[in-house]
Amino acid sequence: MNETYELHIAGLTRHLQLHRVNEHLQIAGFIMLGDTELVEECAKVLVTKLPADIDYLICPEAKAIPLAHAMARMMGINYIVIRKSVKVYMENPLIVDVQSITTAGQQHLVMDSADVQKIWHKRVAIVDDVVSTGGSLKAVEEILNKTGCTVVAKVAPLLEEGGYDGHDVTYLERLPVFPD
């Protein structure tokens, strides 16, 4: 039988399956994709924790997209997705490398120059599903540092105890990791 972790977040309970990352570590799989109730309840709480004068939400592809979408609708603003690969429609994209605890090998984060123009001199908030090591968050910030925008907040439903202290992230709950 597979082990699970019981998570209580935004008034909901979810049983998260444990997944082995390596021979010494398991993590609880927090998958928001397809869980409309979870996305919307987390969005409701997170928007109350953001400054009112944000122009855009920024999220990395892919699991944070529905959360950013729900939050943007509630706030009456738009959001931008930082992609994981260069697309044919992109001209002069910004690219940074990132290492994620849940993905084997190195990834890229890519921002289209058209999106860079949208956020020039704007106030933005970064939205992610889980912050663990802080690697993805730092990569998103690295891209945004080249755009002329101001990052005024960083939010996520969960701060996973993957080594990042979360001092600059607003989160709803902590998610433990499970060392062997």
C-alpha cells in the first residue's frame, strides 16, 4: 500500500501520495492541476495576502497556471506564464536555467519579449504551487530582474521543507519532506 500525507489547506483536506526522490528522501505530491476546488480555495486565500496595486501575476509553467488564472480573475488583472521551452512565436526570449527537486535534469525558464514589454515598469507578484528549494523561484526572479518590473510579492499555497526558508514568500501551509 502506498503511503500518503494528510494535508489541511484553505479549509480543505487532501491525501497526498508520497513519492521517492532518491534513496534517502520522499516528498508528498501536491498536484493542483485538475482539482478545481483546491485551486479556487487556495486562490481565494492568497489574493487576500497580496497588495492591492499589482499589475500582473507571473507564474512558471505548468502546475501554477490554474492558480494564477483563478487569482487573476478574482483580482481583475492578467497573468503571464514563464515557459519551460522556447516556442516558435517567441522573438528574443529571456532564458535562464533552473534545477527543480521534482524534475530530473536541468530545465529552462523562458519569457517571451512580448510579455517583457507588458510588464515594463509594472508591479508584479510571482505565483507558484510549491516552493521547495527556491530554485524555480530564484530563476523566475532572475528573468524578472531583466524586465524592468518590480516584484512586490511572492505567493504559493505550500512551502515544502526542501531547504528554502521561505522568508520572502507568503504561503498557506508548510509541507514536510520525508527523509529515510
